[in-house]
Amino acid sequence: MKKVLEAARKSGARKAVLSEPSHCPLLQPVADTLTKSLHALHLHEPKLIYVGNVTGRVLRTEEAISKDLATNIVHGVRWYDNGPDGIGLSPVSRDASRPCSN
């Protein structure tokens, strides 16, 4: 990793300075509004795999997905914390929303 960073710096790469408050507690008021809005909707059980930003895990219920959608803007994204086996993708059934029984 050190070699990659060194090569990137030599080629002119620099640390990005972002002005928007992405995935941080400053967005809690927005998350609160999204939570209220999602509670007003009639959600259904997912038919596709949904991997939550906050946990990096497969979420299988409408309640869990609703919570993740509303609150993920307040938390860091954890896409790389788990490999495919770690997030519950293996093995999966044909419809990919339930684990296989074998």
C-alpha cells in the first residue's frame, strides 16, 4: 500500500477535500425526516439482495432496509468490511432473497 500511495503522490494525486457533510452526524436531521417519510410508506419484503451501507451485511426485511436507507447518511459506509461470504451471499437460493437450505 505504501508503494501505491508513493506512486500516486509522484503522479500528482492529492487528498480530496470535500465540502459536503457526507455520511456524518451532521445529517441526522435529514435522517430523521427520511425515517418519518419511510414509516408512512407501505414497504414490501425485498425480492433482490440489499447490502446495507451501515453494516456491510445483507438485509432481508423491509424494516431493516428502511432503517438503513434512512440512517446510512449519518454513518460511514462499510462496503469493504466483508467479502461475499461475510455478507451472507453464499450460498443463496435462486431468488437471492433467502439463503439456501443446504
